[in-house]
Amino acid sequence: MGSRALTDLGVSEAEVLRLRRLADPLLRGAATLPHGTSPRKLRAGRGLEFFELRAWALGDDARDIDWRATARSPRPLVRRYQDEALATVLLCLDRSASMAAAGRGKWDLARQLTAALAYLVSHGGHEVGLLAFSADLDVACPPARGRASQVRLLARLAEIEPRKSGGASRLDLCGHFVRPGTSVVVVSDFLAADFMRPGLERLLHRGGRIHAFQVLSPDELNVEGAEAVVLRDAETGERRSVRLTPATREAAARRLAELREELASWCRKSGIPLTACASGVPWRDVILAHVRALGHA
């Protein structure tokens, strides 16, 4: 059932499993909290139940290296135990009307990223939860682990659609579900005047590391070639015909560039890894780009 839901969403289970080792960078450590709060780093435990072997990474304890297995491998291997494998990841998906304002491409990629990350984390034995937000907290699947919870989460994700109108992006509503040490992944277009900064700040105060994926449509990034367009207000549904001139094109492109740079700059200062992408890019490439930027690929 879980793999069927992935397929329905346009995600290959085999492709996800090939990326399994990439879950670690999404779980390791926590960002520095604001206002002088000391950063909290999740440390591997030493439980009794063996979980798996994986390649040694910077920050791993040398005492965890399995020397016998390493002798048969080109890279040092460390042993992971069940208690150190148990982390919590909360996926926050924006379903406000702007996520479908330029067709389904943006929404489809956002949902594929969410599905792939959910399966990737759950398959590793971790807790994973799903929140879908707009003006309200529309969907809440609290973090859980296990096959049954994975199936329920993916099935629920397959049912979610963006709002047809209305629905501001109230990311701050997700903060109630974030426990200390939780890794949070936000998937959104971040197309708000404040790029959802209040919500991001609340998540920083409450949780561990935040990862952000900004998904945009090529139509939002390029209005060249059109002289007249029909604009639809994603919040009210109101439509208005507008004639584009070189000046209006330039102003629109400049404002979008400014908004993207404001988001990127603030995320850098706050220790939030951010990956921006346009619909049409394969979900796998987006995840790979994000992990490479973390320096772990």
C-alpha cells in the first residue's frame, strides 16, 4: 500500500531506497537557536539492539567503528543501534492557493518531495509526521514510526490538494507539534511579503534543525513573451487582465528576485539549509542538490 501511494504520487520506491543513506544529514544535529540559546546536538545512543552498518561520517564517535566490517570495505563503517536510529522528522507542506496558482506542476513537485522524504525517513525506522497548512492547520498526522503509520501518512498525502482560493500560509501553526530536537522540513513557495518568517522563527525556537525547500513555477520566474496576461488573486479568486510592458515585467522580476534573496539571506543567517527549485525538475535531483549543499553527499 505504501509503495502504491508513492507510485500514485509519481515517486518510485526503488529511487527512494537508492537514496536511503541521504536521510542521515536530515537527522543529524540541530541548528543554533536564537537569542543566545545553546545549540542542541543529537547524539547517537548505544542501545542493545543492532540496527545497521553505515559509512563513517564527520562527527561519528571512533568507538562506534566496526573494525571487522571495515576490513572488508573501502570506507570505515560504524555500527548503529536501534535507539540511536530513532529520530523525529516533521514534514510541513504548504497547501495555500498559491501552490497551484501557476498550474499543477509546482504542487506536484512539492507533494513528491514530501512523499519521498516521508518514505525515506520512515524506512530508516524513524518517526515521521505530516502537517499541511494554509490559513489553518488543515491536516495533522502526528509523528509515528512503523509500516502502518507510513501507509496512513502517504495515503493521506495523496488526498491533499491545494486550496482553490483563500488560505494564507500560516506556518506558525505547525509549531505546536514540534518537540525539542525534532527535525523539520518545510516545503512551500514562500511567496508571502514576509516569506513566512514568523513561522520559521517559531519553529527555530521550538525544534531542532529546519530544512526548507522553495518550489516555484517557471511561469512565476519568467513572464517573457507575453504581452497580456490574466492575473488571478490566489487568496480571493478574483481575476484581472493586465497588459505587460517592459517596465512591469522588470518590476515583477525584480520584486520576485528580492523576495527570494530575502528568504535565502535570512535562512543563511539562521542556519536553515534552503534549496530552491522550479517545477519540472525531478524530485530526486532536488533532494540530491539539498544534501550536496549540506556537504554530506
